[in-house]
Amino acid sequence: MKVLIVEDSKATRELLATTVQTIGGVEVICAVSGFEALKVLPRFQFALIITDINMPDINGLELINFVKKNPHYRDTPLFVVTTEGRNQDRERGLALGAAEYLIKPFEAEVLVALVKRYLKLG
Amino acid sequence: MARPRALSEFIAEANEILEALGRDLLVLDERRGQEADPDLLNGVFRAAHSLKGLSGMFGQDSIARLAHQTEDLLDGLRLGKVALDDALLDALIETLDLFNALLAEAAEEREGPAQEVAIAQADRLQRLLGPAVASAADPLDTLGLDPQMRAVFTEYEEHRLRENVKRGVALYRVRAVFSLADFDQGLAALNAKLKPLGEVISTLPSSQPGDESTIAFDLVFGSAKEQGELEAAVEEQKGLVTLMTPAATARPRPAPLANDREVSGPQLRALDAPRTPETSLRSLTQTVRVDIGRLDGLMNAVGELLLIKSNIQQLAEGARQAAAGSAPLPKLWGQELFKESRALERKLDELQKGILEVRMVPLGQVFDKLSRLVRRIVRESGKEIDFDLAGGDVELDKLIVEELSDPLMHLLRNAIDHGVESPEARVKAGKPRRAVVRLKARQQGNHVVLEVGDDGAGMNEERIREVAIERNVVTVAQAEGLERRELLNLVFIPGFSTRASVSELSGRGVGLDVVKTNLARLSGIIDIDSRRGQGTTFTLTLPLTLAIIRALVVEVSGRTWAVPLNSVMEIVQVTTPELRSIEKKEVFSLRGQTVPFVRLSRVFGLPETKLEKHQVVIVGLAQARVGLAVDQLLGQQDIVTKPLGGRLRSVPGVAGATDLGNRRTVLVLDVAAVIEGLLRPRSAS
């Protein structure tokens, strides 16, 4: 099962990837920006997308909207992982169809548990 | 969710963020009083935001907390809730310095003084932000925007939209379809066309065209231009322009002002500004970013070397068979081998040059940091000073650039604090009120020359002479014989400068011995020139790189030595009768200047060769000049110095070992140590 991680911070991206990869049977693919995510999306069948909100090209909300409006991807669950504590962005993210909204910092166990739940693993 | 081994990754990325933040703040600092570019403010905000997220993930709570407060303030700034005034900009610049201090502590995994300062600074930022203002009726509500489109705007994008509406410009939607493979280039081209005509507020990927190979984007664009003009501009990209809301006829409202000017006033600033602990400007990472083109060049060179290797293998095989008697040696064998060895030499040169280039970074990296600090020190000093900076594009070895920042800062601080007079004193002396402090770099052959100068009061030579005698740095007799330049150079001798002498000598000499030592470590030379009433200039000469150096190969008592060529000034011949003796030390005269004569054989306790005519290598390190007597000059060669291990490591006078080819290992002379060893007994007397 493939999980797409969209995050422009290299260190955070690697930390997220390492955490998610500890789950057996999961393969992580990373995109460094919203644009790269748009390019990667059609190439794989993703079981889950994890995205940041604040990115230099398109913002995470726009990516959620794109995914949720597109018949190819709309059933893919999507997590927002962000520093954005702002209520408006959080509400909008969830309204657009994000499944979970995690605010950094959070415990690795929380992320692992959520990923497992949505991927219906153990 | 911190992993200890990820610390260095965290430091590297945080460092990059802070560097970018520093560059943006510098631009804002330079454009004080002008309206700030929204992109720039957003960039600064993004930096604080990324830092908050990053440090939070890595359990760096002090950095995260301060970044959080900084982010809030910057968010208020980019959303127009707070005005960018001098007090706020000063606070931001100090916060950046504090981040650097916190990061340095984090890198050493210790809790230091910066942590406490950070708490005070966070409070201060909060006061600058002030209480939140209740927002009036939202102009966006009356626009009749498609709610689906509005749903994907972040708060910031909404703010930009609002600002455009307030200015009374029209909002357009520009739709363009690109191929999925290279839409980013297409978008960049479209943005470049639109940017001069208005503001691209948001870029929305559209899910509408269903096919696999293309993607459509909607750009929300605010512009005072007519639709026709926009259509013409984006024709090449096949952009489709639709008007979303027409330009308003209402007069644009002025931007909201800071809501709490009393609190953010400069009067309060001096009192409540926490002091940032001084930290080194050296960056915390040991990485160099390399242009991919340069790496490709190196890869090509390696490929060609492999080709040469296989040619040589064939030639070797031919020679082996000839020796075994199974085949005659090909006629042109010698010629071929010669040709290949020439090709090998050329390619190795290319490879060497390429690798040196990879290590090179522009001085601008450290100039950015310096110029920020200089502005701060100038503000604190209350003097009126222009900072004249040139040569940021000159490239130097990364390690040298890193090591240079502290000595340069030291010299600049001295120039500002002590070199430059107060505006009143300058006017009285008939000089312009505003002083100039210069930092200039230029490349000169294999060296980079840096000049740190001011047009201040200059040094008092007579006072230097008196202080030097008082502190037993020189004897009265020696002091009499010193020339102007030698006299000025006394300020570099350890023990010359003390706190007491600071004000008496316009502060020069404060820690200058440390500057000198740091430069000597980089095989650098420092010189000083000062004219009373006109100012002081320090000239620093540094080699381009330390990795591969050219060396003079010499023979002393039958042993071969390598002397780094960058410290060699010239080579002269001196006959025994020309030698004189001063205080039981041999000296000779070089164009009227007395230079110590050092027999290398004696330094290393080797048997002496009796010679009438000595080959003397004049070496210079910082301001010192010494003549090293050797038996024979063997030539020049590029060498890579390898450190000596074990007990040999601490042999004074030996910098390391190198291989000269022919499988012979020779020792590399540590010119600095030889000179220091020579000077030490004298300054102790």
C-alpha cells in the first residue's frame, strides 16, 4: 500500500516518512511541494495522502480540493499535518474533505495509529 | 517525536531557514520607510512558520515557542493588522540573532543563556503585536465569490484578496491548461507575464478536464488593467481570462495602522529589549550546496580518466608480454605511453580544478550576516555610519569563508565602536557628519584580498610606542628603531592590548592578537595602515583554498621539505658576511629592513651544511617576515597536506606530511609555528 507524503520541509518529510514506514506493508512516496504532488498523483494508486498546508506553490487546502473533486482520487483518505493552529484553515480543511487534521508537534504513535486505522491494518 | 540522530538534519534545515530569513530581513532593513513588498513579508512569515513546525517536530521547545510568537507577529504584519515600523523591524532582527544563538545551543545539546533571553523576547514580541482588533464587515462577503472557490483560500490569501478589493482593482480568473509533465514551467511563464500587471493571489489546480495528460489551473488575479490587455498578455499561454468582480469606483481606503503605537514606540524599546548573547557567525553545518552542472563536469572528468586507465592497462599488457618474450614490444609503445601520461596529467588537473570549484562559495554568504550585525551595532552605537560593502561575489573555499566571519566581525566592530568618531567630533574636525565603514573583497591571482576600513580618527603612533614600552612588548632602544609600519603592527602582539589601553588608542588593539592568530591559521596575512585624522584600514590576504596548495620543495641537511608557497614572499641569496647579530640572533638586511635569519637545520636539530652562500626563503605570515635558510631549492609542486598521526602530531614546526610522487613522503613546514617559536622568547623578555 502506498502513502503519499506532501511536505516541503526536508527534515519533517523524512521524519514523517520514517514514522509511517515503520508500519508493515506500507510504502511511502514523498513530494516536496504541491506541484510535485499533482505530478505524482496520476502515477500511483495511493491508499492515503498526508499533506502540509503551508507550501510555496499551491496550499494544502487547494490540494485537498483538487483531490476531493477528482473522480480518480476522491475516495483516497487525506490527512493534514500542519503547524497551522488557525481555526479557519482547520475548519476549511475538514470541510473540504480532509479525514484528519493533525497539528504539529504530535506523537509518532498517534500518526501510526491513525494511518493504521484508515488503511485498515492491525 | 524526536530522534536524537536526526539532530544534525534539524540543525541543517533550521540553519537554511534562518539564512533565508536573514536575507529577507536585510532587504526590509535596507528599505526602511518604504511600503513592504507583500511577497517579501509572506516569505518572512513562511520562514518563521516553517521554523516553528520544524523545531516542534524535533522537540526543540525554546525555538518552537519563540518561532510561534514571531510567527504570530509576522502573521499580523502580512495580514495588515500591525504596521512595519522601526521598533518592530529591530525586534525581528534581534529575534533572528537570538534564533541563531538558540540553534547553536541546540547543536551542542546544552541549555544556555539564550533560552532565558528567548522567553523575554517572546513576551516583547507579544507586546508589539498588541490585542487583536475586531474586524469590520468583511468586504469579501459582498463580492459574490463562488463559495467553492473561497473555501480553498487560506487566511492569508483572503487577506490579499481583501487588500486588492480595497484598492478598488478588478478581480479576474485566468484559466490555463498545461501538460501534466511540465505544468510548473508553464505556470512560471504565465506568472511572469501577469506579475507586472497586478497580483496573482492564488493558484488553484482544477479537477475539471478529466484527461490523464493535462491539468488546468485557475489563477485568481487582481489587476487595474482592462480585460483586453490581460488577454493579450497571456495569449501565448492560451490563458482564458474571465472577469470575476469589476473594479470598484469607491475610493481606496488607507491601510490599517498599527493598533498599539504607544507600546511599540522606540522609547520603550531600549528598556525592554532583551540582550541577545553574542554568538559566532560561523554556520553550524558543514555542507556545501553544489551546482549540478559542476558535478556533471566532475563526472565527465572521471569518465575520461577511466578511458585513460584502460589505455594504460593495454600498454602495460603489451609490456608484460614483451618481457615474457611472447610478443615484441610495439614500435610506438613509448610514444603511446607518453601520450597517455600527458592526457592523464591534463585530466587530473581538470578534476582537481573542478573539485576546488565545488568547495568554493561566494563571500556574500557571510557578508549578508555581517551586514545585519553591522546595522545593529551602528544603531546601538548612536553614530551615523554608512556601511560600504563590495565584492560579495568573490568566491573562497567554504572552510575559509566560515573561519573568516569572526575576525571580520571583530574588525568591523572595532571600526564602529572605536575607529569612527561621534558625529559632533567629526563636524568639529571638518569632516562629513556621516562616517563610512568599508568592507571590500577582490580576487588577486591565487589570493583574495579583503579590506576593512573606516574614515575615522586613525591611530596615534606615539601612544602605541609609549604603550608598547610600558607593557614590555619592546625595549626603549627597539622602539626608537621601529618604522611606522612596524610600530602599527605592534598592536597584533599578544599582551599589547589590554582594557586599560582601549580608549587611549581609539580602541584598536582590542583582541587584535586573536584576529591575527585566526588568520594565521588560514595561512592569511594581515596588514594595517592608519593615518591620524583620516582613518584606519586593515588588509587581509588569504589563499583561495587550503585543500590543495602549491609548495616550494627545498632541501635542508639532505632532507626534503615542502614550504607552502602562499606564505613565501620571495627568495634571495645571502652570503655569510652579510649576516649580522642582534641580541644573539642572526639577522640580515633586505632592502633596508632587518629580517631574522633562521637556519632550518638548527630549528630541527639537524647537522648543518657549511655554506658561504645561503638560499633564503623569505616567508611572511600576517605582519611577520622571516628568512629561512635552506641548502637547496628543488622546485615547486602541488601538494595535499595529510595530518600526522600519533606522537608526531605535536612536533612543533611540522604541519603534516605529503607525498611528492615517487613514493617519497616529505614533511610540510608549519611556517606559522616556526615564526611563533622565534618571536616568543622576544616578547617574553
